[in-house]
Amino acid sequence: MVFASLDDEPTTERAATDLLALYPQSHEAHLVLGRLYRDTGRRRAARQHFDTAIRLLSSKRDRLYLDNVRPSIRELDPITALRAERDAIR
């Protein structure tokens, strides 16, 4: 998980991009960037990162998440929540 405040845009962006450099399959880093870009008006980039986060979770490619998050949390269906966030971008 990326630990940075969305209020500090440069730090947040750097933390997420650093994580992606180390672990490109991190849906969490793409989610953070999607939210950051959405909140700063960069809608196209936001949608791309939300789409990537959804794809990584759907295809079960984020092994770090899948191997370390309790099954009860995974059952909450984060993909549906991510799609709702992505689709709210206008």
C-alpha cells in the first residue's frame, strides 16, 4: 500500500510511481494515481489508472495483494468498487 497523503500531490505521485517502478503489478499504486489524477482534473490519466487497477485485480496479477490480504477482505469485491469510482469520472 502506498502511504502518502493525497493532499501532498508531488509526494503522493512520487510514492506511487516509485512503487510501480519496483512492482508494476501493484493495483494499489494505480488506484492512488487514479484518485490523485481524478482529484486534480486529469481525467484521462485517472481513467487509465483505474482501468489498469481493475485489470490487475480481475486477472489476479497483483500477487502481493492476493498473497497478503486476508480472504475475508478480498471477498468484499474491490473490483466493483473500483469500477464505480472510475465510472464516476466525468
